[in-house]
Amino acid sequence: MHRPGPIHAIARWGAFLAGVTLFIAVALVPPSADLERIRNTRDQTLALELHALSRLANYQAMSAALDAQDPETLRLVLASELQLVPEGATALVTPGRPEDPRLFELLEPAGSPHLATRAPATPSALTRLATDRAGRLALLILAAAAVLWGCLPPARTAR
């Protein structure tokens, strides 16, 4: 009777472990792609929220200054929105021109919200196969065959 050598046992264990690893990869790759999309959406939402909070802080500061009747703030409001200049003073900007600074433009946070998106990484062959329906099925069949082959007992030759 022929006994399989250690190379056969190593090959079977290797096939078994490769099959199990492939099962795990097929199970984990699609959720990791979804997780990356969710992280991008989260980062964009946080940037928009920070921009909105900055705008809100500017408006609250302006409201507090108006409530306190701060003279500089009142002059700014009168000059920019009502186009009124104190007696004996001259307006630096002629009212009505498009480049006039407006109060609400001054209250806006500087710049637009920074919506940084990560550049999508080039997907690997495993990622493309694991996220494709037919490829996923092929990987599962291949993994099942590898695990099955790794679990089968060695063949015995007849005498």
C-alpha cells in the first residue's frame, strides 16, 4: 500500500486554508467597499456641518452685537443694508454697485465647505470578482472545492 508523503499533506492543508481564506475574503470585501463609501459620505457631512456651525456662530455674534447696540455694528448695518452714512462722513463705496460689500456676505464663513473625497483606489482582481455577482459565485465554488479537496482523506491504491 502506498502512503502519501508529507508533500501531499502540505498540499491538502494548503488547499484547505486557501479555500477558507477565500471564503473569508468573499465575505469581507464587499462590506469594506460599502464602508469606504460610508466614510466618504460621513466626511462630506462633517464638512457641511462645520461650515453651517461657523455660519451660525457668525450670525449669533452679529445678533449679540446688535442686541448690545455696538456702535460699529450699527454703523455697518446702516451703511451696508440701508445705505445710510452718518452726517459729515462720506461713503467709501458708491451705493448700488455690484461690488458693494453686503452684510450677509460678510456673515458667511470664508470659502465654501471643503468636500474632500478620497480618490477611489483601483480595485484589485479579488475586489472586482468579489463584488460582481457571477465572479462572487465563481469564487465561492472555487473556495468550496478547495476546502472539500483539503478535507478528503488521501486516496488509497488497490492491491
